[in-house]
Amino acid sequence: MTIPKWKQNLVTGYQNFRAGNYGRQKELYEQLGTEGQSPEVLVISCVDSRVSPSAVFNAHPGEMFILRNVANIVPPCEPSAGYHGTSAAIEFAVSNMKVSVIVVMGHESCGGVAAFLASLDKNPDENAEHSFLGNWVEILDAAYKNFMASDANEVSQQRQMEYAGVRQSLINLMSFPFVEKAVMAGELSLLGAYFSIIEGRLLFVENGVFEEVEISSAD
């Protein structure tokens, strides 16, 4: 029977991992598996296949607790019945693992942001059919209303919304009582970030402004 290419790629990737990184870090994996994890950083990033927080920050296993969803969105705290996967992960990271910082990292050419912007041009009747994606990216509506004007000089509406989504997620984080309590106690920091896929550049939010992180002279 012919093995599908995607499955062969998975097998080959695993085999390379075993022969490479796992072999070099076997003791670390054994320690993490035996003693558990204690990451200092929670990174909330997009599910986009082009953006890997571990790669961007050159992180080893166990260093980062990573939460990925469409468009790196943090919803506002809603203690209603239902399934709140993103909120549960944030609570686990803050209340159980006591992370020191939450980094919300947006990125260039975000498909989730593009989907939100496309929905603005649709007739409401066109959105009659239920869409998990549509309902999720609607959370960006607050960012659109609150922050579009502040980035008026940016090169594109897409980039404006990618920035705005990060800012809004930082605001939404503070709507969670356990996050607010930890921040006010000086036990937790919040940081906005943005990654340019094309240029491999990282920006941090400093006083509300996205500023490029310095790179080594070798780059």
C-alpha cells in the first residue's frame, strides 16, 4: 500500500527528531517528563503554520507554554456556560503554573485578520449560516472600533488590524480577575509582540507603539 506523502513526511520528521534534537536533549526530555514543566512564559500566538513561537524565540522544550488559536485572539472574560479553551489555557498558565509573563504575538499576513476584514464588506444576510471562524474573529470588532484611527499612517488596513488585535487582546487579558490580580501584585507582566514573516523581524509594544527588537550585528 502506498503511504500518503503527508504521512511519510510525519514519519521522516519524527525520525530526524529522534536522531537530532531528541538525541542531543535526551536528558532534558527525561527531566521534563519526570519532574514536570515550569515555564516562565505564556505565548499566545496564531495557528498559522508560518509562525512558530519556539522557533522565533529559539526556545527549548519546557521553556514556553504556548497557546495557539486563529489570529492570536484573547476573548474577554465570559464566565458563562460553554467551552472556553483559550480562557482555560490562560487560567492554567497563570493560576497553576504561575508564569511570569504573557506575550500576545501577532504576525504579518494573518489569515484570521483577513477573514475579519472581509466580513466587514459582506451583507449581514450572507453570514446567516453558522461559522465557528466567523463568530471567533468577531471578537476583533472591538479592536476595529477602538484602534483603527490610532494607526492611520500604517501602510495597510491589514497591518493596522494585526496591530490592533494584539492591543485589544492585552486589554481583554485584564478582564480576567486572576490575570488582573497577578498583574497588580507585580507577579505577572503582559507584553504585545508582532512578527514579520517576510523579514524575520520581531516587534514589541512599548508604550502602545510597536518597536523593532534589536538584532545582533551579525544579522
